[in-house]
Amino acid sequence: MQATDILQTALADYHRQVRALKEPKNWSDESVLEMLRERDRIQALIDHLAQQPASKTLTAEKWITLSEDDALLGQWNDRLLRLHTLSTWRKSVNPPAHHWWWHPKKPEIKPILGWFWGGVTIALLTIALAFAKDIATRFFDGAPGLWSSIGTIVPAALALFATGGVLTKVGQTIVDTYVLSKAKPRYRPLVRCLLALGIVLLLFWGHAVGLPWAAQRYHAVGQRQYYQDKQLTNAHASFQRALRLQPDFPEANHDLAVTYEDLREFGKAKAEYAKAIQAGYLASVNNLARLQILEDEDDESAAILLNTALKDTNRDTEDKELEYGLRKNLGWAWLRQERFVSAEGELKRAIQLETELKEPRPDAHCLLAQLYETQQQEQAAKTEWETCLSKINRPEDDIWVGLASKALGYEGENNQATDTLPKEETN
């Protein structure tokens, strides 16, 4: 068994022993001695691995867990002092002076204010450890990379520095020597508290600002680099990483759903669209409604979803692309339900918006032509098919070429008419 594996086992045993000693009923000479010896073993393994640069190192999460267990042990100073056998154990084991867990110090008589700052410092360190663990876990859970490494190591290092500087003898010596050397002894508890506060604020900033910033970067890379180049696996990974860093990110939910569609995983696509819609991202309504019509043949649910979005008072009425898609798809759903009057009204409203779109759109004209065909209005249908054909300008419009060509009786067109629609724009 490799030294790293032995160390991980020792860390797990130490974690179990420390947590068990939180219960007064488990506190006994034997259990405390076993815990102290396990901590010695961990330190020996760490020192051994440090002399072997080629050895695998522990993950940041393991280091944070060890720091949390040490912090808990550091709070038992008074309980360890009450163990009369501790001095006897030290004579037998003869631990090094820097093994602080063997050397609990008699509490110094401090001013009441000093105890107050110490309590506040401990509370702040608990918050810092929580922030560090959450940030590191989000970055560590995924593919390796530069930002993943930075996001994992930096918060862990800050939390370990702050915790060690307050709760361990060696850490206190380092902080006193290099950070608090110019502060008077009576002010050092306050300075330690301010140091802990500064680290908490830094980690809070990283959590509140840094994580969303990193999520935006992963999302942008997934969009502009991977998805546009049809590297769907990499795009999928980037969007998922963005959502791990910032779960409340409907744009990433939407683009992840689009990627799932391209991968033909429609169930997952619908789930991600639903999450985006729940967060108020109405652009996903068109895509989810289209899947409900095409994949589920659930025209009623699609119509309800689209109608609700159109009546949403928070909808950006200046977004004509979105409104066009909502009205066109609502007209399509009603056409399939044979609600011809309502369908014709929505499709004509969509057509009226065409002058405000970025580029011509054939969709509403083709659907209106289909509606006129069902009503045997041949001339009106022919006019709309010709208009539809004249507005073909995007690769995703190719489906309409087959439908229009067949309806108009053009020769040389091999496209087969199918009951489908091109995807909505996703950007």
C-alpha cells in the first residue's frame, strides 16, 4: 500500500476518533491516547511524503477536513489538561515540541475583552472554513484545469493559514513573528480577529463575485468556442461546470439544453429548459414548447406554456425575436389542435413583427400556408408558400424548402415534407 493511501486511511480514522470524542460518554483515557497517537502517525506520514516530491499529494478537501478536525481538537485544551495521565504519556512517547496536540497550555489570565475577541475569531474562522470548503468543492468537482486548480488551492490555503494562525502553536508563532510583531500583546487578540475577518471577507467576495465570474467565463467558452465549432462534448462539460459554480444561471441551463438536443437526449434537454423557465428565462419557452409538440405531441401543454409567456407582464416587449417565436409557435400549436381562427391570428401577428427582426424568417408563412391548405384556400396557400420560399436564408430553414417545393409542385426538389420545425435561435 502506498504512503498516500496509508495517510488517507489514517486521516479517516482520526476524523472518526475526533468526532466520537465530541460525545462526553466517549471521552476516556484510552480513546484520547488512541486519538493523539493517530495524530502523531498522520504527521509522520505527512513529513515522509514531503521528502518525496514524486508522491501524490492529498486533495484540498482532505486538507480542509484535517484542519477542521485539528480546530476541534484545539478547542479541547482544558479537557486535555484535566487528564492526569497526559504527563505520563508524554514521558513515554516523548513527542516533538511542535506536536502541539501533546502540549495543551494552561490558559493565561486575559482581559474579558481578549476572550471576547477570541470567541469572535473562532466564529469567523468557522465561517471561513465553510466558504473555503464550498468554493474548493465546486472547483474540484470536475475536469482539471488552471482555474480549477487555482479555485481549489487558494481558498484552502487562506483557510488553513487563518486556522493555523489562531488554533495551533506553530501557526501562532508564525503569525506573531511575521504579522503581529509590531502589535502590543494586549492588542494581538483584536488583530487576529481582524485578520480572520479580512480572510472571511476575501472568501465571501470569492464566493459572491468570483464564482459567478468564473461561471460566466466557462459559459462563454462553451458558447463561442466549443458549441459554435460543434464540439458538443466540450460544450456540455463547460455548461455543466458553469452551473456547478453558479447553480442559478438560466442562460447556462438553456445552452446545456440546446446541447442535449443536438446529442438527441431530449428528456435531459426538456429538464434543463424547465429549470431556465422557472428562473424566468423566457427564451427557453419556445424550445421547450417545440419539443412538447414534436417529441411528446402534447399540443395543449405547449399552447398553455406559450400563452402564459406572452401574458407575462415581466416579459421584455422590446425583444421582438422572442415575441415572434412565441406567437409563431403558439399559432403552430393551435393549428395542430385545429383551432384555425386563433392560429391564423397568432401567425399573422408574428408576420407583422418580421420587419423588426434581424433577418427574414419563413416559419410563420409556411405554417400559415399549411393552415390555408386545410381550409382549401389554394391561392392564399400558394402565396404564402412562395413568400416562405423567398425568405429562406439560414441552414436551419432547409426543412421549409422541401415543404414549399412540394406544395408548389417544383421539380428537382428531393426534400421530404416532415412535421417539424427548425430550432429557435439560442444566443
